[in-house]
Amino acid sequence: MKTVLVDVDVILDVLLDRKPHAEASAAMWAAVETGLAAGLISGHAVTTIHYLVRKELGAVKVTRDPKGFRGSPVRPLTPEATIPLLSIG
């Protein structure tokens, strides 16, 4: 299996359907999703992607979605709910 470092632009091509690159970028994304390749992104990519998608689509399109965790063993917490858990004493 090949390991690939996926550039932010590839991810943005798919999320924002940026032509003419969206089709090839989606194929790359699909290769990672199906296990044909192992995909990595840089640490700063997540915040960069969020910033650029929010700038392009607006805050309403990138707001948090706790409903997306239904049935998951992961319990979603808002930052406000997390603060008391981090308090010591």
C-alpha cells in the first residue's frame, strides 16, 4: 500500500467541487477511503481547510454537527461542556 501526503488543495477541490480538478481529487480521496492508499495530511491542514471552507461557504455551512455522532461510541462535547471536565480541584 502506498502512503501519500494529501495536499490541502486536493481536499478543497473535493469539498468545494473546484473544476477542473475535482474529479481527479475525488478519485484520490476514494483511493484512501477504500484502502488502496494510506492518506496523511499535515497538522495545520485541518484548521486551514476549515478556515477556507468557512470563507467560501459561510459559517452556517461549517457549523458543528453533534447529530453526526449518533450511534457512535464517541461522545461529542462542545468546548463549553469540556471546560468543567478539565477543571482541577
